[in-house]
Amino acid sequence: MYEETRGRQHYIAREISNLDVSAWLISVSSATCKQPDSRFLAFKALAEIRMLKESRIMILENSNSMRRDNRTLNEVSRNASFQFPHYRHMNSRHEPLLWLPDIIAWCYGRGGTWRDTVGPLVTEVIEI
């Protein structure tokens, strides 16, 4: 979104807001994100999302911490009280649906009218 013009950003946000999707945001505080285990805490918070219990697969964007993600998600799935979904890392160029959470999080994080636009799509915000 940051590479788009302001007009295109508004257009994309409006179009996204018309989709029949739900988003759960895990918001990591500025203090928590400095901790080495902040990503682990965010993944652990996934287990609290009720709808995840009904999911069969979870797609994560490729990152430089994929090995650590794998260890963390294996640990989280072992301790979950339900059948944790399979997960896969993919490049957003190969999986356009990864664009949706990025756009929703970007708008929500910007606040104001941006947050108002995508607000109805956000089912819950989990703060850690």
C-alpha cells in the first residue's frame, strides 16, 4: 500500500471493505516487539482465535525467520487444545490472498478514516 498513490490506496481500502472476509489482528506493543520472543507470543496468541480451530491450513508470508517460525508453530501446535491447522510459508507474489491481511493491517494501523474503512472486517484485536 505504501507504494500506491493516495487515490489508489483509498480505492483499494474501499474495495477490500466490500469483501465478505473477517480479520483478527494481533497487535504487538512497541515494548513487546523489542523482546526476542515477541514473534513467539504473537503465534501463541493464534491459538486463542476461535475460528482457527475450524481452519485446515494457515498461509504465512515468507520471512527471514521461517526456521524459527517452524519451531515456534510446532511448539504452539503441540500445546493447543485443538487440531492446530497445517501451515505453509509462501511468497505473496505467488499467493495474492496474502495481500488482504497486509492491507487490512496497514489501514487499521494508520487509524482515522483508514481504520474506519476496514473496521467492520476486524472481528477482534488481540493485544500482546
